[in-house]
Amino acid sequence: MVTNSVVTHNLKKVVQFTPIEVELMQKLRKGDQEALKTIFNSNFEKLYAFVFYEVGQNRSVAEDIVQETFLSAIKSASKFKGTSQIYTWLAGIAHHKIADYYRHANHDKNTADILDWEQINFVVDSKPGADIASSTENKIMIDQALNSLPSDYRKIIILKYVQELPINEIAKVLNRSPKSVEGILSRARKTLRKLIV
């Protein structure tokens, strides 16, 4: 697959996006329904999973926010700069929609059984063979620890270990610098370890 590279904001790492994504966004700007369908089908599941866990596994709210995200993306397609992947752009829009939801609804977030347990083991203790999440009790303990994390910490852990986004993409979603994201991720891991161990 041929890719284009763009260096943004003096970042050392290069963001890779495909010419297909650029072409899709150009078509979307022109109102092409097939481009919309392609973007929707290739990003819906991952975006829905991200939103679903951020709104406490509330299906109705997640569906509404994902729908609002795609509607906003259609309306603001001209603002897509092509410096990130389409999913990263959509996740950034969803991030703002989630914040709006909590601001207006004043709900408490709940994070449930969201992480791959191998990833949790890595976050908690990077020693190979450490198996803290092997029992139901430990999974409940980890779930409670995740729920007690500050929102920024929980969100970064989800983006890094569930969505498997690189630091530069997380920075774009959260509108932060990569260094800030690395710092928050480091503190989030330490906090999670302290809560679990």
C-alpha cells in the first residue's frame, strides 16, 4: 500500500495516511454517499467501542454520540486537514461529543471490563508471566481501579491499550502535545499499579 507522510507540529514521528483516505475525504466534501458509506463502515465499530466504554457501556447514549460524531464529520469535512488518519479525526470529534454529554447530563462515568487482560498485566507489571487478571476477583479489582482513575488517565489507557493508538494519534484526539500524553500515560500506569497492587 502506498502512503503519504506528513510531519506536523514539529513532531519527530511521521503520521502515515493513505491516498485512499485523502480521496475519500475529498469525495465526502463533495457529498459523495459512497465515500460516506466507506468511511462509516471502516470506522464505525472501533469508534463505537471507544464511545461505548467512555459512556459507561450505555448502548443508547453510545449510539447517539456516534451518530452525532458522523453528522458533525459530514458537516465539517472541509476542516479535515489530512494530517491524521480519518479514525483519529473522528475520535477527536467523539471526544468532544462525550465531554458535551457529561457536561450536560452531569453523569458519573463507569468503566467496565474494557481491557485485554494481557494488556492489563503489562500495564500493572511488565514482568513476563505476571498474571494479575487470571481470576474473577482480580478482574473485579482491576475494573474498580479503572473506575477510580481520573477521567484523563482512564481515557488515555483506553486509547492506548484498547484502541491501540500511537502516542501521536492520542495527542491529536485529546488535543494535547505528545509529551503531555506520554506524561499522563506514565502517571496513569503508576496510579493503576498502586490501586491494584
